[in-house]
Amino acid sequence: MHGAVKRVFWSKYLGIEIYCRTYQTTHTYQNSFKFTKVDPADESRHFSFTVYLDEDNDYQLSNCNPSLGKTKTRPLVDQLNLDGKEGFNSFTIGIRKLFKETV
């Protein structure tokens, strides 16, 4: 599946949008994720979070909306740091499940 086709599929059917931002002055980047289709009572409701690499090249989680709490998210972030970028699928699924628990 071509990249643009994947993005439409993810957005339309899975309710996920991913935005990547690179900061050239600091040579850092962040990925922002927005979910819909999490709340069965309001499928258009937005759930979002941002992941970035800190100065030690460890992944960090920020801007969770709604807030999920570090006790729930820390194990997922720790596992992502162990797995590296190969762990993004599992991490994203885990965060979505936590959002689902808030509904």
C-alpha cells in the first residue's frame, strides 16, 4: 500500500492521524498522534499524544489528551525505549487501549 493510501486508510477506517515535525535548529523531531473512533458514543472525539526523543535519545511521552497518568504510561514508554522504533506499533496500540479505558 502506498504511503498516501495508507494515511487515508488509517484516518478513515482506523481513526488515526500521525504528524511528524522536525526541528532543524536542535536536530530533534516529534511525532504527534491523534485518534478518533475511540469513544463509541462520539466517534469524532479526539484523543492525542506526542512522542519525542530527549537529549539522551530516550523516547518521552507528552501532551496526552485526555491525561493518562504516568503510572499507566510509564511501562509503555519504558518498553518503547527498549524496543526502539520497532516498538512503535505496540506502543501506539497500548496508548490507544489506555484512551479506550477513559471512555
